[in-house]
Amino acid sequence: MTTREPDAGHAGASRGGAAAPRVRLVDVAREAGLSKTTVSAALNGTGRLSPAVREKAVETARRMGYRPNATARQLRAGRARLIGYVVGEFAGEPWTYLDSPYFAQLTGATSAAALRHGYALVMLPAGTLQREWADLPLEAVIVADPVEDDPLVEDFLAARIPVFSDASVAGREGAHWVDLDTDAAVRECLEHLRAGGARRTALVLPDSTTRFHRQMLAAYRAWCAAHGAEELVTLVPEPGNGPVVRAVERALTAEPRPDGLFVVAEASPPLVMDAARRLGLAAPRDVRVVCVSEDESAAHADPPVSTLSLRPVEVAEKGMALLVAALEGGSSTPPGVLLTARLEVRASS
Amino acid sequence: MTTREPDAGHAGASRGGAAAPRVRLVDVAREAGLSKTTVSAALNGTGRLSPAVREKAVETARRMGYRPNATARQLRAGRARLIGYVVGEFAGEPWTYLDSPYFAQLTGATSAAALRHGYALVMLPAGTLQREWADLPLEAVIVADPVEDDPLVEDFLAARIPVFSDASVAGREGAHWVDLDTDAAVRECLEHLRAGGARRTALVLPDSTTRFHRQMLAAYRAWCAAHGAEELVTLVPEPGNGPVVRAVERALTAEPRPDGLFVVAEASPPLVMDAARRLGLAAPRDVRVVCVSEDESAAHADPPVSTLSLRPVEVAEKGMALLVAALEGGSSTPPGVLLTARLEVRASS
DNA sequence: GTGAAAGCGCTAACAG
DNA sequence: CTGTTAGCGCTTTCAC
């Protein structure tokens, strides 16, 4: 069988839709009157070649528009420098998670960090099936916010693909994690509100089984118990600004009325302040407010809203450093990293 | 040289950090007492095999935890089903673009659509260099919102990688596009505002050279000219809620005051209404407002804000359909597709 | 019905 | 200093 028969046409200008056969290393070598090895070495700056030969190889390659076949290199190298990226939380709605500024920033920062380390990130929509990623040469996978006993995590681990996620995967073989110190975060917020005078701080929390939300609730309860404060929890039945706003209204119309509000549910901060205003409450005079949010609009609301940042950019960068260390540095890497959230105090509290 | 010498250890349980050598097709074949061919056929359901043999092959593969090497398959297949995805607009800030709900939805919907068609999307942060994607076996690349004469687009085209983008690339060899009918969109908004009674509608627009923004401005001017209306344009010097809010304030304090406001700059709709309220203006009584936005918070603002949706999900899906057709269907695909924006009328107008 | 062998495009030993 | 050769792991004609 001659080498290139199956392909579209010969080297000449293909007129129709048939793509011109891509020029290979061997084509360049033949044209330059050199061997594959020499050309390869010249292009990769690898071997010891005479400047004249190297120049000739490089020039010929350039002239012929040669581009190395990435797949062949990957096969040769035994690795593809490809990392999968999934967000587990909203498995029902395959793409909506990016609407959340937290995940938007996490995703963007992760892909940037990956590229800086020489890896590319492939986006796997939540709910992706095994057979959809099985054809990808993934070296590792990042699962942001997995649900409890996430089947995705199980599948990747079973396939011996290292998983990078939050602390819910801690202790499993091949699993690494980056997580937030939620206890410290909740404590800082509640004590900040208390220092401002709040004695009854209500919590607005999604009715979800995400690890993060469960931990925030537990930390809130622990803090209340430790300080003899009454637990005031309003659950948000589903994601979205509407449900959160209604929950805020419910929380603020309880009797006796809370004088502190800690909104952990993802919502537009200006809308939270709108809700308070509609109830005739001014912040921070009547109620001191802190929202968990990465939404930049918080700083421009009226009044500007204090936020607790979950630091997606730092999470992404620490996570990628951990991933690269684990993938390349051998086995002596720590299994996980704990980060601290950051409270941005603004006028609302 | 024996085949597997370079690898970590032998088949036995590797104790240290050394990864267990992955099981290959040939290992399964040997274990099952069959040939590579037979096992391959069995696993792919390809050849004509006796049920017994097929069963044996499949069972052995399962037992040994065999997973095909994706890279080898890709090399064999001659394609990797990988598509690059870049957002060109904010080349200065490598990740912030996802903060915008439009791009967030576009990105998510694109990756979902890609996977549905059997392709995976690799995220290339804005500002990615040639040498960073050259090692990826990309079959095509999607460039959302390229800047004028985007070097990224030039590089991809020069590398003979098909580019899918907006209409600014129209007419170039290997370039395909999906775009919005901005004329129709602007007309619909301005006529809607006018029908509500607005006689002086101001435009708030980013001071950017993005094709979209230039077209919106041109369409606004054309409409004003055609209707004998005065042009009232306020430019936003840089992205972000703060600058947009200040521009809105400037626009609304002009003399004589506008009675219509068309905000094309990306901002949190509740903040726009806050700005109007601070100036003592009620919508729609004093000023009728339409914002270009995909932000769900618009529907919950006080009053709810009318929005012009650029339909990122539809753009993503049409674009992916076009891409797949061009990549697989041959050459008879249209070069581009034009979509219509959607005006969501709410109380603010 | 089953298996041997070629080869996808590249890089890295090893001769010359 | 350069070229020949052996594979990376898989699929697929083509003989048997």
C-alpha cells in the first residue's frame, strides 16, 4: 500500500472542498534532502547540528508550512497535557453554573493557570457521561463542587485518573483537594456583625446538600451555640435571584426582627439591598448585611455590600500548583490544601 | 530493547509512587490467548467473531481494567475531535470575561453543544500565544468577539485551522461566522421606547472597538437620523459596574434630560435602576429603560428591567451546528448565519 | 472466524 | 555530525 493513497489528493493545488494533505516531517525531510531525524532535531533544537543544516531544515519547514502533528507527538511523549474540568453541583442544568460569578472566576482562573503550567483545560459540562470523556487523553480531572458521592468522581477514580476536588474526596487513593476553612470564615463574619452591634444574625442558605453549604450551616450553628445566640435559618428552596430575594424578605420579616443578615445563597447583592429597602430597613442602621459573593456589583450597591469572598482565583491557582506537583513532582505532595476566605467590609455592615 | 523496560515496574503491585504501567491491548490479548486484532474487534463490536471469543475478550479486558489509549486512537483516526475556544475581547485581563453573563452562557452552551456533537472544547484564555496551542491537535477554533484584525484569528487561519467567529471574519478562506442582526435589534429597542412615549433616548456604550459595539453605535445613529432624533451618546471609558453606573448618571443629568435610556454596556441591571432612583427618577414614568443584558437579576430589579438578549445559547448552538457541518459535511455549508436578538419587555419601559 | 503485519507521524536510541 | 531503525498503542486491510 502506498503511503498516502487514502488521502484526498496530491500535493498540487486541490481545487474542490478536499483539504490539502497536511505536510509531514518526512515531506520536509525529502524536500530538504535530509532525514526525518535531522529535521526533527533542527526544529526542536535538540541534537548537535551544523548551523547550515539546521538553517536549511528550518527554512524548508517554514516554506512548506509544516506544522508538527500534535497527536503523534503526544503518543510519542506518552502524555497529552490535557486536564478535564467539570462542575458537579448543578448536574440538572448542564451549563448554568457559569452564571455564578464564583464559578465563572474559578473556571477562567483555572484555565489560565493550567495554560501557564503547559496544560490545556477541556470543559466537561456537568452530567457528562463516561463514554463522552473516555475518548479524551485526560491526565487528570478537576471536579469543582462535587455532589455527595458524585458518580463522576467514582468513575474517574476507577479509571485511575487523578481527581482534584474539594475536601469531600480526602483520603481516597488518587484524590487531591483544595478547600476553604469554612469554620474560620463563618466565625469571622458573625463576629464582625456582632462587633457592629448585631445580636440576632439570620442565615440565608440554599437548601442543598453541597458540602460547602452543609459546612456553613454547621459552622453557623456551632457559633450560635458557643455564643448563646438563637439560630435563625431561612432556607432557599432553589437557585436563582428570585428565590433568594424572597428568602431574604422572609428572614427580615420574622418577629423579633433580625439585626444581622448573613446571605450565603448566591444572589445579586444589589437585589438583596433592594429587598431590605422595600421593607423599610436601612443598612447598616436597622440591619447589618454580609453576602457570600464574588459579584463585583456588591461594591456599587446602595449602600455597598460587605462580602465574603471564597477566593476562586486563589483556589484555582493553589489547585493547579497541587495538580502539577502531583502529576510531575512524584508522590511527596500533600494530599490537600486549606485556604482562608476573605471578608471585604463595606458600608452595609 | 524489550518493550516495556523504560516503564516503572513490572505487572506486580507497585508499592512506591511509581504508577502501575497501564494495561494495553496487547496485554489483554496475551492474557486471553487471542490476538490484538480479535480483542480490538471484540471491544469495538467491529468484526465477525464467534460469540464465545467476543465474550472472552470483553471479559478479560474488563477484568484487567483495560482502557484504550485515546491518543493512539486519535493518531490512527487522524483526528482528535478537539475544538479550541477563545474570547478575544478582553485580551488584557486573561480571565475576567467569564464575569459577563453573556460570555458565561455562551461558553457553557458552547461546551455542552460541542460535547453533544462528539467534540470536546479546550479553553484558551484570551491572550494565549501560538506556542501554547500549537501542541494541541485542534480541528477548529471558536473565537468569540475578536478584536479588530485579531492576531489570534490570523494565526489560526495561517495554520489552516478553521475559525468560527463573528461576521468580522466573513469572506476569508477557512473562516465561518455567526452574528446578530444589530440593526434590527437597535431598531426594535428604540421603537419600543418610542412607542412608550420616549422622545429623547440616550445611548450608553462602551468606548471599545469591538465589532458589536461599533455596529450598535452605527445603528443607533442611523435610526436617529431616520427619525430626526437627536443623538445622545455617553461613552463608558472602561468595563465594570462602576464606570457604567457613572456613565448612566451622566447621561441622565444631561439637559434637557433624556426620557429614554438604552444601556448597551455590560452592567448589573439593578445598579442601573439604583442610579436612576438616586437621581430622583422613577422608571418608566420619568425615564424608560432597556439594558442589553443576559443577567437574570434584571427580572427581579425594582422595577424589573427590560432587556435585549443577545441569545448566547442560540448563538452557541447555531455556531456549533455550522462548525460540525463545515468539518464533516464537506464544503457546501453556508459561510455564516445571522440571528435575531430578543427584547424582553418588563416594567422599566 | 482469526491472526499477522502495516502504518498513523513523530522522537530518541544507536550506528556510521 | 548525520541517517537508519525501532517503536509509542491502536485499527484495519488482507491472507490463512
